[in-house]
Amino acid sequence: MQLGMDSNLESAMQMLIKTFHKYSGKEGDKYTLSRGELKELLLEELGTYLGSSKDNEAVEKVMNDLDANNDGEVDFTEFIILMGALTVACNDFFLEYKTDDKPKDECQSAEKKD
Amino acid sequence: MQLGMDSNLESAMQMLIKTFHKYSGKEGDKYTLSRGELKELLLEELGTYLGSSKDNEAVEKVMNDLDANNDGEVDFTEFIILMGALTVACNDFFLEYKTDDKPKDECQSAEKKD
């Protein structure tokens, strides 16, 4: 079924899965992110979005919001909910920005042509 | 902020946004998918996942599930919920499969090395 001819959406899904497991496999339960693994993922993979606050409150807030049951682990579904919320926020930012017609420095590649 | 050095997660978010707007802009409201636009997106971008049922019931089911209020439009948030559910399903499939240790023909690139 068209192996090697993945669409952008299929590539996006694969990137989300690959990135989660790249960090979740480092310590403890291989299929969940510990607080340490989540922090590493956020800092290394989402630094652009977390921006200047990346060293402190943004990371702490995400960790506390996701780890609602305080077991110190984030599973794949919780990770996808976070990524979905971030993507919706990024899209909103992108749409608001288009009405201003000025360059922006985050979510920018969304405007690039294929 | 590291323009041109997007991580996999940042690229995935951008692909989701770009793909949605590629289809949503074709007719009617530029920021929502009509039933026709959604069908085109599903067939062209998710054919691998819809598989052999792509011509019929899978597309109809997704359209009916997403268009809960029957206005014939799917907004970006609803699209992201669909993509999140698909990604979680793909991850579950991937994890179950690993225990079987056989090759699989969908979600496969998730196993490729960087």
C-alpha cells in the first residue's frame, strides 16, 4: 500500500509516534514518558514553541497539566492531546496573524510552499 | 528562534496545518472543510490508512462522525481530533505488532531509523 509514498498527514502521524518513543524508551516504562523524559522531549523538540520561557514555567506547567493523576508518567494518548492542543493554538495564531500581514517567527513554515 | 531547524514535532504540526488549509481553501468557507473537501483530503492524504475500504464506508463513517451538527463543515479543531484518534490507533497497532515481530504494511515508517 504505497510504502515509501507517505502523504504529509501520514508522515506527521509517524513523526509523532517516533518522537514519543524516542524519549519514552529511555528509562522506566518504555511506553510512557517519565517527568524527566517529558522535560527532555519538550526542551529538545518544542523549544521553538516554548520560546524564551523554555527553561522554567512553561515546562513545569505542561508537566503538571498532563500528569493529572500525579503518577509521574504521561502516556501516548495524553501526549497526543497536548500536541493537538498546541497545533490548534498554532493554527489560531497563524490565522490571526494572516489578517495582520506581517512576518512571524513561530509556526512560520506552515506558510511555505511544497 | 531556530528558523529552518524545525524538530520532527514542529514539522508534524506544520504538516497538519498546511494539509488542512490546502483543502479547506478550495470552496466555501476558507477555514473549514466541506464534505467534498474532507472526502478529497481523506482519499488523497490518508489512502494508506483507509486501505481497501477507501472508496466507501470508511470515508462516509468519518464524515458522519465528524459532522455531528450536520452543517456539512469540519473545522480545524475537529480535524485535529480525528488525526489524534488515528495516531493513537496507529500507535496501538504498532505496539501490538511489535509483540508479534512480523512486518506490517501500515504505520510502517514509524519503525524506520532517522
